Amino acid sequence: MSTDGQVSCPYCESKFKDKNELSKHIDRIHSDSGLLEGDKRQW
């Protein structure tokens, strides 16, 4: 999941500099789509 110090979104493969940025992206972009429903993984 991480490449060259970056983390990738598991839903759209966007790249982020750290897990905090990834978490913000998922909350903003993917949380309303239902993709995270029932997913209890921690980023």
C-alpha cells in the first residue's frame, strides 16, 4: 500500500503523503458512497 513514502487509497488508488491525508480523503470522498460501510480497518 505504500510506495516511496506515500500511501494509496484502497478505493481509487490516489496517492497521499501520509495516513492522515489518506484518512481525510476517504472521509471526504468515499464515506458518502457506502464503500466504508462495515469496514472497521484503521488507517
